Amino acid sequence: MTRTPLTALNGDVRLAVDDLGGAGGDPLLLIMGLGVSRFYWPDGLITALIDAGFHVASFDGRDAGGSTHFDDVPVGNPVTALFRRRPPAYTAEDMADDAVTVLDALGWPRAHLFGISQGGLVAQRTALLHPARVHTLTTFAAIPSDVRGAAVLRYVHLPFLARLARMRQPAGRDGDVAAGLALLRAVASPGYPFDEQDAYLRVERELDAGLPSGVRDSRAQGRQTSATWHGPRLHELRVPTLVLHGEHDPLIRPTAGRRIAASVPNARYVELPGTGHDLPREIWPTVVREIRTLVS
């Protein structure tokens, strides 16, 4: 796997993009979760997708990684931001438009989308707002796209979220590494061994790239969660859809995945045994096979 960096521009917003290889394959855009960067995708999964015939790319959404941050906009943490009274920094439609801007930068008229957690939310909204640009949609560990505000909380394990909010690490790089590892351990799959070496690699390379720790930037996360959606309802989605969700997801209840699949006509729902809010190597063959089947 190689990384070829690109930049996409949506107006004044700069988006950091990596072409990850597989040129000539089916175009597949990966969209990462809340606050963290494209460096959190496991290399082994990307390689497996390339080997399965995909041309893979990933990018940092606004307020994440190497893309434009809106640090001058006041906001609370990701939960309190849901109840905000201030105007949002941007809309959920802006975030969907970012994904299409990335497709333009890659020279892809259409692509398959694969989003995890918050990235799955962005992927749903991109497919709803720009269906002509999306071949297929795959979400993992995501909430339904048309759930707003406090209604999000019915799909979230609040005690677990509160435990995440109480995590504290010292300032500096060592603290950034500890925070990233603590998050990855917390969301890990109980049915599989935790791969500490791979987790450490993903945390370190984000910092080695000179990026701020997305795990620790609760204000950026709050700006992302407060982005309001005014677009089409989920039942209007007509893009072929695959919904993946971990049986033991500690953060997002599997009912969220089931609701997505029930709302989208002809969507396929796959609940992954032993799986949490992460992508352990043991499920990579299943994930790749399911996406390949959807595309085929």
C-alpha cells in the first residue's frame, strides 16, 4: 500500500486526501469516524480491499486531521453540542459536499462509499444528496442519517460515552499517544484479541504527520456532531446499501444499524459477532467479501 497525498478544495475548506492504491479497480472512498484522521484506517484492511479489486482513497473530513479546522467557532463537547443554541459552524450538507469534492480531486465521476461511525453518517448523507455520484453505500457502526439532536441518544450507550468523557491524559505527545490507545482499547471488539501493535502504529502515524490528536479535540468533535441535516429522509435513499454493525458495539447500539437497513429499500444488514466499535483483523475477510458482493 502506498500513500499519494492530494488536496481537495470545497470553497475555503481544504481537505487532505490520500490515494492509497489499486488504480484501475473499482473506486472506493473511505470515510473515517468522529474527529480522527484517515490514518486510523488499518493498513491490512486497505490492502485486502485493494487485493479484492478496489482503487482505494481516504480523506480527512472538515475539523479532522489535516483538513481545515474551525477553531474560532465556540461549541461544547460532542454530546452538549447536540443541544446547541448557537448557529453551527457548518451544515451536514457541507460535509456531504466535501466527499463529492474529494471525488472530483481524485477524478472519479462516481464511487463506492465505505464509512465508519460518523463517517458512515456522512456517507449516508452523501448518497442522499448526491446519488448520481455514488455507486454503492456501506456503513459500519453508524447511526441513521435523519436522526437529529437529542434523538441521537436513543442509539448511544450513555454510560460508555460518559466513561470516555472522563478519560484524562497528560499534555504533550506521550499524552496524545496514551489517549489514542485508550480510545482504541475502549471501543475494541470483546470477541477478538486487541492488536496493540497495530493500534500504536495508527495513533503514532497521525502524530508523526504533524496532525493534532483528533481523539483529544472535543471541540472539533462537537462542531461535527452539531452540523444539522436538512436533506432527504433515509427512506428516499435508492443507492444499493450494505449496513454492518458489531454485535457488541459499546458505543452505538445495533438498533441503529437495524434502523438504517429497515429504512433503506433492499438494504442488507449484517451483524458481526464478537465485534465492537472497531475493525479487528479477524472480520476483514467478511467485510471485504460483503462489500465486494454488494458491488458485484
